[in-house]
Amino acid sequence: MKNASFQTILDDLKISIRFALRNVISYVLAIIGVAIVTVILIAIVAAFVLVPLVITPEGLQAFTIWAESLEGWFAAGGVTIATGIFLIALPFVAPFFVASGALFGMAREIVESEGTSAEGVFTWYRKKFFSLAGGGTVLFLFILGPVMLVILGAVALFGEQILNVAFIGVGSTNTLNPLIGALGVIWFVISTGLMTMLFPAIIDGHSVAEATRKSIKLGIQYFDRVFGAWLSYILLILALVSPLFIMAIPFMWESPMLAMVPLGIYGVIMVLFLAFVVLPALSIGLTRVYMILTADDEDIILEESDDESGPSFIGGL
């Protein structure tokens, strides 16, 4: 049950989507609600971070001194800008991670009882706010931190011209761009895959540090099951997005305006489906995999024997 096969991964995907569709009204209300709260929190963060910098001479002077100090550390202007964006972005992305993590609380309720309510997301939002914010910060640093370190190390060794290889690709560096892009995609899949169990572990009651260790451990120990579930959702999203490009190609050069109507209709439907079905299904699927991987074998056997019809604690078909 804990090891993966093609049928197991397919079942994980089917069950999570079925649960998401069954609770779609609750998720629509919950996602709209947390989106509003997230926008408010970002506005508050912006007020605390940006307003003092703009309206007070002392704040603007402090920001200028900080930027100049970064310029002194890094000879490359591009690195200074990238580092500044990286550091400033941290407080702004935290509300997004809290909102996403709260959906995992709803997913936990669904996996355990096959039902939830829109109010449940705010309960988890309030109870786990700081843990989810901390987990989101760890996730952000785990994915992008090594990328920044590689860029800084490359600039220190080879100078600012190395940025041409990584981002611009002028002259002879054009041939290296596909390789760098491929390495970036591989790192994104691996790093996010290792962190897929982070929010389910936080919802399960673990601290941020414990949840991080547990997520990485499960990702390594049950690599096939964790990454199989994660990749299935990535492929599903790509399959939903790809028709936009496929439909656009025939009209791209001759009749671009003619393609706007079907592309617009499909785009709206796809975005709604991604937001209110695929995203909830993702949280449900990863939560279900986490509960399977962390459950004792005896618990799994008991759950299977107690309810053989319909999805149970372990989501049997």
C-alpha cells in the first residue's frame, strides 16, 4: 500500500479529484474567503514594510544605505537586484503559504471524515497561522535559497558576465540556456517533491523543523509514492494548460483575433477548474498519501476491513 505502482498513483489522483468535486462548494467559499484575507494581510505587510520607506526620510535613507551595502558585497548590479527582491519577497509570500496550508487542514478533515465546511479553513488558518507561515518560509528558502547561492558563487568565481549564461544568453552562451533551463526544472521538481509532505505534517501537529525533516525523510524513503503523486498533478496541470498553446498555434500569425474567443473561454474554464478542483485535489491527495505513509500497517488493515465500500481513511476504491 505504501509503495507506488501506476495503478496506485492513478487511484490517488482519481480519489482526490472525486473528493474535491464532492466538496467543491465548500472549497469555492473557502478559497474565496482565504484569498480575501490573504490580500488584506499582504496590504498590511506592505504598509509596515514599504510605507515607512517612502513617507519618512529616515526610512528611505536606511533603505538606501542597505542597498548600497548590498552593492558593496556584490560587484554585479544584477545580483544586487536579485538578492534585494529575494529578501523583500519573503514577508509577502508568507500569507500565500498560510492560505495554501490551511487548505491542507480542510483536506485532512475530508480524508478522515469524507466531508468538510468552508468555515474549517479559517479554523486551521487561525490555529496554525505561525506554523504554516514558518513552513512556507522554509519551503521558499529550500527551493530558491540554493539557486541564489549558486548564482552568488558563480558571480564570485566568474564575474558578472556569468549572468549572461543564466538569464540573457548572448553570443556563444545561447547553447547553454536549454541546459540551465533543464537543470532548473529538475531542481524545482526535486525540491518541491521533497517538501510535499511539509504542510500535511504541520497540520498533523509537528513543529516546522520536525515537519521539514519528516517531509524530506518520507520523500527519500518512499520516493516512488511521494514523487509519483506529485508528478501526477504536475502532468495534470500541464495537460490542462497545453491546449491554450495548441489552439493558439494555427491562429498565431494569420488570425490572432480569431483565436481570442475560444482561447478566452477555455482559459476561464481552465483557471476555475485549476483553482477550485485541482488545487483542492492536490491538497487532498498529498494529505492522503501522508496519512498512508505515516500510518501503522495494523491501522491500514483495520480501516480496510471496517469499510470496504467507498473511500475510507486510506481512500480505498
